[in-house]
Amino acid sequence: MILAMVTAATLHGGVRIEKVFGPETPTGRYKHPAAITELANGDLYLAWYGGDGEYKPGTAVWGSRMASGKWSEPVKLAQDPFHSVGNPVVWQAPDGVVWLWYVIRPGATWSSSRIAMKISKDGAQTWSDASVLSFEEGTMVRGKPIVLANGDYFLPVWKETGVDTEVVGADTASFFMRYDPKAKSWSESTRIHARLGALQPAVAQIDASNLITYCRRGGGYGPKTEGYIVRSESHDGGKTWTAGVETAFPNPNAAVDLLRLANGHLVLVHNDSMHDRTPLTVAISTDRGATYPTRANIAVGKHDYAYPYAIQTRDGKIHLVFTSDGRSIINHAVFEESDIR
């Protein structure tokens, strides 16, 4: 099934896609990537970083709330007076605290980044001062956290290497930071290495012991006949991880996302191409990630649909945000598993 991409709210086979913010929004033309969470009161909250460009100075993290079916005017959530910022992840924890993670980039490439964070205790109305989660050079966030079976929070991170803006180093490695909400302490998993590098992990817990993650490959951005989504597994609740292996899913050096639905099915969102960030494809597994026989293209065309970020809200609907058109538009798709299946 192919679902055409549109820039205004519409319906295609049950999938509703709308343009949320475009280059006309006064947060800068650049908007990339976007993250979304459902708040306790039912509002949706969107975060992204924007400015004049990916490597331009003065970028900031912005937020917007959907209440009563309408997105609010963007508000600035984080900005560093000396360095660029990027890649926000926004998430409300089970205790009601809303977390905002993002990266600060003091150098010329993302391999100089560190991870910062803020919290909100009033439903993303106001935010704390910034704190540093990771001082390790090259550490970054992009994917949503999950709550593990034992109640710990599990945040996907990676350490990026390389000094070229167009090439990700082959020793780039993914890992996870675990937060114990009772002890208020952080710890790290082992690291996932792969042939071309493994970055931007997206994770799902299958059961109390077993988790899987899919990672973006490293390397460059030119046309390739090799380079696929990387998969790794944990069999001890996320503490240690297997070496990254390449799957059959093509990956044009672009972000992927993974979502475990309430019924246990898995949703994998990726660009089904070796060369381009189009189409944007949703694949569904009903056998714990062994196979993904059901697939649909959510967005097709020449508009580089990238950085998917998916959640399932309490009503069972899947909300997917992604950017397009030279990273200048944030799009929001809403659908149910049956619309893909």
C-alpha cells in the first residue's frame, strides 16, 4: 500500500497526515528532528531544534502543545549562549515528570557533542535549569526512552566519531543510559559496534529479559550498494548487547524508529531505500521482530522524509512525526495498526 504525502490535513486509507510547522514559522527555516509525547492530561507535546541550518550558530530547542486539536505557538525551551544545540527528546515519565534531553555541540561536528537535560514538574509549562547527563565527547540522543519491566527508564544514546560533517566514523557505537527513579541514579549498558558504525538506536522490550534495537548505519551519504539497518539484542534486561548485525532493511544513512504497541506488535519506521530518504515506510511485526511481512509507504516523492519518531497514545492510535522538504517542515501522521495491516 502506498499513501501519498500531503502538506495539508487529509485522509488516505485511514492515515491522516498534516503539516505542523513550515519554513514560515519564526523559529528559523531549519526544523529537525522532531520528538513527540502524550502528556497526562491528553495533550500532545512536540519538540524540535531550529535555526538557520544544521551547523549554523544560534540554534534553539522549541516546543509546541496540541490542546483541543490545535498546535500552540512555539516557545523556546533551551538555548546555549556559546554553542549550538540540537536533537531534543521529550518524554513524560510514569510519575508525571516531563523530561527534555538534547545535545550541546561545542565543536564543528556532532562528534564534539554532550548530552544536556531539563525537567518539568507542571506538564511542560515551565522547565528547570539545564543539567549535564553525559560529559563524554560525542555522546548524543535522538530516540525516545522506554520504561523497563523493573521500572527503570531506558534512554537510547550513542557516541559519534569522525571529524567530517558528511561521514560518520565506523567506530561510532550505540548504547543505553538507565535511570533508577528510586535511587535517582544513572548507569550505562555495554556498547553496540557494527561494521560501518551503529548510531541513533531505537529500542523495544520484548519481555522482562529480551530487548531488541535497530540502529542507523554509519559511513557517508553517497549512493551505496551496501549498508543496512543494524540490529542488536539484549538477553539480560538491557545490561549487555550483542554485536550489531546488518539486517535486510536498506538504510541510506538515515534515522529509524521502533515502537512496541500495547498488543506486543512491533512497528519499524525507516526509509526503504539505499540512497534516498524516501519513501518513508512503516513495517509491522507480529512475531517479536522475527519478520515484518506487512509494510506501507506513509510518504513518497522527492521531499526527503526523515527522522521518524513514533508513539502510541492511550486511545491506541499511532502518532508519527517526521521532517521533510530540506528539513524545513514538521509533519504529523496519525493512524492505527489496522490502517497498515
